[in-house]
Amino acid sequence: MQEVLYIIALSLGSIAAMFVLTKLIGYRQMSQMSMFDYVNGITIGSIAAEMATSLEENFVQPLVAMVVYALAAILLSWCSSKSMKMRKIIEGKPLVLLDKGELYLDSLRKAKIDVNEFLMQCRVSGYFDISKIETALLEGNGKISFLPKSSDRPATPADLNLSPQQDFMTANVILDGNIMRENLRHTGNDEKWLINQMKGQGADKISDVLLATCDVNNQVTVFLKNSRKKPHDVLM
């Protein structure tokens, strides 16, 4: 029993350490991570798992290793933000794979991408005809960015001489039956106003509301808690 409690304590400690270290490293999605970030994250996770099962060894050793890896990531991130040369070394620089109708075989070889894989990435991004692509760049995170030819890109409001109204973020004023008072104050309204708006959309009690949002024009949208079964899923 004592050994089980020790494992639980170590596991919670490794989770807490990993949480703090990842906060220090910063927020990045998988698609935004460089190869070093990806490998470094896996390594920290592996060390955390080893720390959680350090029954006989000193758990301080894997903890120190985690801190060292995290500090290395922070240091390299700082260096890349201060020096353009270091940024190119650490994060790499974009490779031109295709430009103005010319496909660069040397760049494909450097990226370890063959023509079939490149065509697949084009199709995934919606380009089944590569003649409609002006430029294709391999970014440092491994994703390919495509610039369509002007004649094949979607029309924008500016092309049509239109001036659409700017959209703004909506505020969540009720979340899972709870009034988000700070968000409500930010909209310039009070609870009495919100309850009147809520009742106007068929919600008698705040506990009946799953989500309510308020836009910049004080337009409230209410989503009620629904216990009914969803209709047949046509996508299955």
C-alpha cells in the first residue's frame, strides 16, 4: 500500500512539474512546433513518465533532467527571437518547392519529399491541378503553404469594391448555467438586462441555459440545455 501511495505521489509530482515547465516553454499547437520543439516535448514527457515510476532511484534526477530540457527550449526560443541568424539555424528557413510553374527537385530532395507526396499535400489543401498554384513553400514546421494564382483565388470584398461591416468577438455571458459577471460588465449591461434578454428567447431560469453570448451590438444568443436525443446522424 505504501508503494502505491508513493507511485501516486510521484505521478502527481511529475504532472505538476510538466505542467509548470510547459507553461514556461509557451503555448504552441502541433502545427506550429519546429522539429526540435516536437522532439523536446516527447523527451520531457518520457522523462516525466520515468520520474513517475522511479521507485528505487532518486526521483530528483529525472526532475533535474526535465528542467534542463525546458530551460534549453526557453534559451533557444530567446536566441531565435533576438538573432535572425540563430532563428534560421534553430527554426530553419522556408524552402521554395514550386514557383511560377517550375517545380524544384533539389528543394524536394532537401525536404525529403517526393513528387507523389507533394501532389498529395496539394490535393489535401484543395489543389487538384498544380498549374493553379503560383508558389508553394515548405515552412519550418513541416507544413506546406500555397499561394494560388490571382486568377484562381476566391474573390474578396475589396475586389468587388464592397465595404462589409467589421466583425468583433462575442462575450460569453452565461456558461453552463452560470452568469459570467465580469464578461457581462465588459458588455456594459447588468444581470437584470440579461435575464430579460434570456426570457425573451424562451429561457425561464439561468440554470436552463447552456450558453449565452452577447455581441458588440448587445444582441444576445441563447443556447438552452437540451436533453432530447439528436436526430439521426447522416454523416455515419
